[in-house]
Amino acid sequence: MKQSQILIPTKKEAPSDAEALSHKMMARAGYIYQVSAGVWAYLPMAYRVIRKVENIIRDEMAKAGAVEMMMPGLLPADLWKESGRYESYGPNLFKLQDRKDREFILGPTHEETFTSLIRDSIKSYKKLPLVLYQMQDKYRDEDRPRFGILRGKEFEMLDGYSFSADQAGLDAAYDKQAIAYRNIFNRIGLEYKVILADSGTMGGKNSQEFSAPAAVGEDTIVYTDGGYAANIEKATSKFDGVQQHAALAELAKQATPGAHSVDEAAESLGIESNQIIKAMLYMAKMADETFQPVLVLMRGNDEVNETKVKNALDCLELELANDEQAKKYLGASFGSLGPVGVGEDIKILADRYLEGLVNVACGANDDGYHYINANRDRDFRVDEFGDFRMVQEGEIAPDGLPIKFTKGIEIGHIFKLGTHYSKQMGAQVLDQNGRLTDVMMGSYGIGISRLLSAVAEQQADENGLVWPDSIAPFDVHVIPVNAKNDDQMKVANEITTDLEAAGLEVLVDDRKERAGVKFADSDLIGLPIRVTVGKKATEGIVEVKIRKTGETIEVKVAELVNTIQILLKNNLQQAE
Amino acid sequence: MKQSQILIPTKKEAPSDAEALSHKMMARAGYIYQVSAGVWAYLPMAYRVIRKVENIIRDEMAKAGAVEMMMPGLLPADLWKESGRYESYGPNLFKLQDRKDREFILGPTHEETFTSLIRDSIKSYKKLPLVLYQMQDKYRDEDRPRFGILRGKEFEMLDGYSFSADQAGLDAAYDKQAIAYRNIFNRIGLEYKVILADSGTMGGKNSQEFSAPAAVGEDTIVYTDGGYAANIEKATSKFDGVQQHAALAELAKQATPGAHSVDEAAESLGIESNQIIKAMLYMAKMADETFQPVLVLMRGNDEVNETKVKNALDCLELELANDEQAKKYLGASFGSLGPVGVGEDIKILADRYLEGLVNVACGANDDGYHYINANRDRDFRVDEFGDFRMVQEGEIAPDGLPIKFTKGIEIGHIFKLGTHYSKQMGAQVLDQNGRLTDVMMGSYGIGISRLLSAVAEQQADENGLVWPDSIAPFDVHVIPVNAKNDDQMKVANEITTDLEAAGLEVLVDDRKERAGVKFADSDLIGLPIRVTVGKKATEGIVEVKIRKTGETIEVKVAELVNTIQILLKNNLQQAE
């Protein structure tokens, strides 16, 4: 392919609003074009990368027995009303009407559509299992689209769905997908972690998230060198139990004027902040749409993990109470809240680290006052103990090793949905005994367009993009230093013909630009191998540069194809 | 691929609302699934066909020097306000808002988006020509979606755009696309006509439409055996001029009580209906948004071609006047309208066949009265003569041969847009003389999903679909008559392995269904070659059936691969 025929609008400067390395470099390298905030075009080079990713996915999906098809992006609202997500999905859902005022949405994911297909098409367990997938643009009305194509309103996803008649079938399909996902990310040449994750709004309980460590990642990944990895929302640390042994002292109320934080209260009381209870009042929207006040108790220096609380309550939404609600339910403001004297109408959850403590301090539900020597059962009630806290870096993980934090980009997620959607939407088949049974579902997704961002975040350098060979838009960049020099152009064309005959994809910079411009653009574009055809071309010698390492070697034209094949093979092996 | 792993939900009955053969058969064969009216899923078999069509397109686009990329489907309304189409496109445009009430549309076509990309990316003629294309789902809020995937609200299109610095560049790009389109349709194995067409709302003047003759086609194609072909809106016949020679008789007003139609008036007056003028009053919305009354005159037995009138007026919209407007402007109702005494405020267009007539009859603008012996210039005024009539079957075409009519499905359309969009949106480059010049554009489209309907309309039979080999989802359907018979399954698996090793794509019906069900499904699915593995399998003999012709032959297993390769090659040659 001649560079003059393909649109690669490289730029010296990144867009002023670009924060992420991947955004800066993909924009500068002429890979992406912003049509609107969070809405991007994939220019020819980016689209070549996307198609290579798609082909790797297609290959691995076929190996896993999954079959490709294509659902529409425009979905009738009725389908989402059946599942309940039309209301519960929130403001990220694009809603619209057609000319006859029928309601539609733009699909952010397709559980409902596939469930409906199977409900209408499959009547017997004999036709299962089935694993179907599609690679398609999805829509989410992001509040803050950012980082280029990493978080956009429209983005390409692989979404797959498995349908089985029983749990064993679901487990098998899920396991095959888990393997396929690893193969896909390995072939792309991406560093990633498989982490325990919360399932969010997907309705499933069993899931694995695939996350690519990167500075701009929006998730905090908790991991150890031993292989433990979890999302911060899900992460837990090793807990051996704590039991303080001391005589129960007398409950006493003390003034703590001006102490609004735990640390201030501890200082005022002259105790360690770990011996004081932090009490946080939440309002939980329950399944029956009522709101339930919930008081969550922690050690003073711990933070509440709201996802864990939400899961324990199995509520639809969880929000920190406002000052007015705190006054109404507990008679005091945040900073002076505590469990002593709290009525049965307020549910009290406590972190497991509190279970063995005695003689603790806590807010007195009276502004400017705390209790000391409060003791459970004698002075206050706890309805449920559990793990409700955020883990902290340096703690010991369940595998016995110290916890580390890193930022990560979510690139894939697989879920065992079970019968959540099939029950809601009536997708049933006859089982072996002729009885109707709810279809067991799994849901599997990879963010295809954001994979490009993840790769760029991990592999780009200060000169531009660096693509792994498996997904590079072309394998080789051939650069005649002077496109007006007939000898150089002749060698460049011969080389291109030879490389293409060997099955390699070649971009030839046939532009009449200065050599400096061409080299800078070549680094920006980031193909794995650059072949420079310069003054020694007449002697049959060209220069080969490896983009990733910057290494250069002079190679005889006659040995070029062989040399490049070996170099690409090595690149590939390093990536695996 | 095993049939048990792929979703092909065949049905005995077509959906009750299915009118078109293609709709019935694609639904019965388990190729498509309706998600909402006019919104379809492509099930695995249909999606395989679509991907084969995409690959043929990709191949021919590369040969034509066109480069693939991908625009978003969600487009900011502002872009379409720049071109004026946000208002002018009409109710087919899906409009929506994001969470911050910013206006968006779902792209039905992408002239604006590509023009904006080029405006922002290209500053010099040196970077042109460029031809960019994408294959993408488009959205049109169709009033009456119908015929399955032939006319849907969401459908897949190839849309391409060429950008050149001058007319010669546009002409060259357009010609290359015209060739590529012919190659694509030829390779798919579709019967089609290249016709003169009206450009509609695309804003271009020079265009070719590709239309596939089919019973459910929504366009009337006018053609001759000599190669003339045009849309009914654009079609014209050979016109040698008409000149009647007779003394001008005296204008006289006659009562024509109860005569509302031309035929009734002619009978009442005792003349041929061709000697009477049909006068139709239209209201034209002009470029300045004012409404202009226009009286269009025809021979009595001709019909007005509103597209030709609209083009002559260069107006935004053209609507037949209502009775109230007829009364207001001409003082009479339809049926008694005529040109005599009409003031200068009403524009009068007349078909060229009227130019040489003398002593014609016409409505008197007085209900129940006609004039006889009306003569132009003496009795009435004509502002412009032209070709404003619908051609009729059997007339002589411009190529001297008799005109035939057929129904056709529009499958492709190429336009020379010129500078329409670049002027509106300010896409300019510096030319060779350093002067800013508007970029010359072309726009090129193929309806990818509706191609499947067109092929099915032309090639399906009463038993089901019949796919040309170039786009068939698989090449060969291997059917072990009894999947419980180990010998048959063994031969079926061996055959499959051999065929796949030879590069053929094979679907094996491994389902434990009755033979009759399998054969019926096989005919419905419509793969080019069926191999039946039955009782003679143990003797090493299988049956080969050609789906298109129904011919069957017995073949030795050892010769099967070779036989099928020859058969498919023949199929392919017939299609070319």
C-alpha cells in the first residue's frame, strides 16, 4: 500500500484536551478523528488494527465453538422493559423514539436481544448448548467520555452469550470462553491480569474480569506477586480474627467539641483511631423500591467498601445519607454518629474487624459528643458482621503475600448469568425429563476499540505508537529517503514486491517529504519494522530498524525478506 | 462446522406478514430474526453471507484504490445543520439527545462526516485524490419497513467517498468505482441493470444506479434490449417533434357537465383525449421557502412525472395543489382547469408534446366548462416547454428500441457530488497555483444487507434459498441420512475432513433428525452442493445434488473432492 493513497493525517501536536498517552499518540499518528465528544472515527490505520483484533477473536471463538452473528444496534424499549433494565440501567442508556413515537434504545449490551432470540427459537435441551457472539458498535451515554477511544459514547465490543440446559453446560461454556479470552489477549501481546470482580448491573454472581495495567486505568487492581488479583471493589485481605481481652469499662459520654473527623475525635478522646468506631449512615433502595436506613460501622481508620455493603444488602441502590437524613434518623450530624441507642428500624452492619473489640469509642448521636467504653450487646446492637472495608496497599492478601495496587483498564469480562434473564423473559426449554427449565446463560465481553488504547498505553513511547506484530496495521514500513531519487524508488518497489510475495503487509512512504518528516511519521505510526532505502540502495544495502527496541542493522536486499521474517518471529515469541 | 453447533432455526411456515419470497424464505430457513418492525438480526448463516459479500467488496475496493475506515453511527446534529440536511432530510432521520441535551442523529449516510474529516485533515491538492469507504449499519426511520431485510430501519451499507482537487480527478475516481461496482455484482452472481437515475436528496447531478430486477422491487425500471435503462423518474422516450397543420379555429367555451376526467371531457366534446390538455396545479416550495403555484400541461392521456417537474423548477418540494388552492388560484376544481386566462403569478410548464398541437381542448377554469380550439400564444401562455411526462411501455426509447418495464431493487448508486458539500462545509485545499479551491466529491453506495434479499428474490425457488457459490454461507452440505449409523457418520466425517483440506467450507448435518426433515432443511438453507451419505456409504458411494438445478449424481468417495471442485467452478462460470 502506498502511503499517498491512505489517509494518515499525522500531527506535530496532540489535541489540547488529550491527557492519556494513548489518546495523544493515536491522535498525533493519524489513527483516530474526533467527530464529537466521546464519538470517534477509526481512520484507515486504526481500522486495520481493529480488523486484525477481530480476526484473532474470530479464530479463537471458532476454537471455543462459538458462532458469529449480528444483532441490530437499535433495540425496542419493550425488550429492556421485560428485563427491568429500561429503568434500572440509568442515564448511560441512549433512548429515542421513531416517527410513530415507539420507544427504542441504542444497545449498550445485548443480553435481552439474545435471550429473546433463544426464547423464540429453541424449545428443547437437545438444541443446546449454543454459544453466539457478535462484534459490534455499542452505545453508552457516558457522563464524562475521556482518554480518546478508551471511554467513548460509541465503541466496539465483542459480546458473546452462552445458552445451556444445565449448570454443567454453563460451566463448560464459561471455561472455554475463559481460555479463549486468555488466548486472545496473549496473541495480541498485551499484559493483563485476570481478576475477581464485582458483576455490577449484569445480574450475575460468578465472573472474571480481564484488566490491562496502565497509568490511565480507571479501575484499581489489587494484586500480589503470587497471582491473587481482584478489583478494589471485590478485594479482600487475609483475616485471622481479632479478639481484645479486657474488662468491660463503664460507658461514658464525653464532649468532643470541634471534632468532626475520626482523627480529631481520637485526639480529643486521647485514644488510637483504630479504637474508635466510624459510623456511616446510608440509604438503601431495596428490591421493593422502599428506602431502608443502614448504619455501617468500621474501625476508625478504615474506609467503607460500598460495593460490599450493597451486595450484602442485595439492594438496588446505595447512597450515603445526607445531613438532613442523619438528623432525622439518628438526631445528629456525620462526625457524631454511632450505634448506641439506635432503634430496630435502622439496620446495623459492622465490619468483621470490630467483632473482637472491647471498650470502643463512638459518636453519641449528639453533636459534639462521643461515648467511650461502648461494648457490643451491652451498649449497642449489630445485625450483621462481614467484610465491608476497602483493603489497603501492604496488607496481606488471602494468598499470604503483601497486597499491591495498580491502575488497570478493563478489557474483558465474563459472567455466569445463570437464569437471571431467562427467568425474567421466559426463555425455557424442555429438559431430558420433558419438564420446562430456565435456560442457563453466560455473558462474555471484550472491549475491542479500547484494546487499542490499552496496547498503546502499555507499549507506546515518547516517539509514538509501537504495535505488536499480531495487530500492527502493516508489518513493514518501507521508506525511500528521497522519493524523487529513481534508484531509491526502484529498490523500494522491488523490496515491497518481495515482502508482499512473502505474505507480509507493507506500507511504502512514497510521499515527496523531507527524510526527517518521514522518519518522525514512521516512529509515530509505529509499525514493527522499518526499512530505510537510502544512499547505499545502489549497492544493494538497506537499513532495518526495529521500532520497539530502536535497534538498527544494515541488510543486503537479497537477505531482507528472510531477515524480517526472523525478526517478526522473534517479536511474536517475546509477546507470547 | 457441525449443524448442531450453529443456530439455524428453520420453520415450516413463513411469518404471516411476509409478502416477499426473499422474506419468507430467509425467515423459514433460519437466516434472519425480527427484533422489531424493520429491525432484524442476521443469524449465523446470513452473517456468513454478509461477510462474504463484504470480502468481495473489500477486494474490489482495494483494486480501485479505495481505503477502508469506520465512522461512528452516532453523529452530532451540528454536522447535519452545516449541510442543511438536518432540516431537509425529512422524517426518515432518527434524532436523539444525549444526557446533556446535545442533539444527535443516527447516520443514514455520511457525506457530512467525511467532508468534515477531509476539511480538518487535508490542506493541499498534493494529498489528493483520496477514496475512503466503510461498511456499516445505517439508520433510516422508514415509514413502512417491509419485505424482511429489503427495507429496514437499520441496514448495512457500503458507503464510499472520493475527494479530488479537480473535475478530472473526480471523473477518474467515479469511473473506477463504476467498474468496481460492476465487478462486485458480477462476482456475487446477481442479475442487474445500470440505469440512469434521479439523484434525489444527494445533491449531485451525475449518477448511475444499479438495480436488480425482482418482482418485489420498489422501483420501476425502464429499459430496452439495446441497453437503454433508466428509472421511471428519469426515463425519457425518443422525441422527434410533433407539428399539427391546421387553420386556427375560433376559441369556444362548451359545457361539459359531469365530466371530471380527461376521458369524460373528451367524450363530452367528441374529440380524442390526446387533443385535450390535462392541466395539473402544483405548489412548489422554492429555495427561498416561498410557495409558487405551477400549472403543468400534458396531453390528456399522459401522466405528469413530478421528478422531472421538480428538477426543472429546482424547487425543494413539489405537491399537487388541493381543491381549495385550485379554487383560489384558478377559480375552478381539478377536472376543469386550463391555461386560458391564467395570470403571470402562476408559472405554466408544458410537456414538449404539446408544442406543435393546434386547436386543443382544455378546462375553462369554470367548473363544468371546457374550451375547444385553444391555441398557444393567441389564447394562452406557456413559460417553458420540456419533457415532463412519464414514459409508457412500448414507446420507442432514445436508442430506437421499444421500451419495456420491470420492477427493480436498488442495490447500488454512485454520484458525482461535485462541490455541493465542500462548499457548504468549507472543505477547501490549495491548488497547484496556491489558490483555495473547493474539494470535488463523489459518493458511492451499495446496500449490503438488501443484496441478500435481491439474490434471494432472483434465485430462490419454492423449496427455499439458492445461494451462488461466491457468497454461499458454506460450499457443501454433508448429510448423513442417519446420524445414529456409525458407518454413515464415519464416512460423513471423512468426507468433511477431505473437503475442508481442499479449502471448501462444509456444513455437516449431525442432527438426529429424520432424513425427510434434513433434506427439507437442506433445500431451505440452499448451499450450492449437497452430499448425501446413505446406505451405499459402506460401498464408498455418496450422492451429490446440485441445489440450483436439482440434478443428482452418484460419486465415489475417492473422487468426491475433485467432482465438487469441478461443479463449483462450473457454477461460478455460469454466474460470470
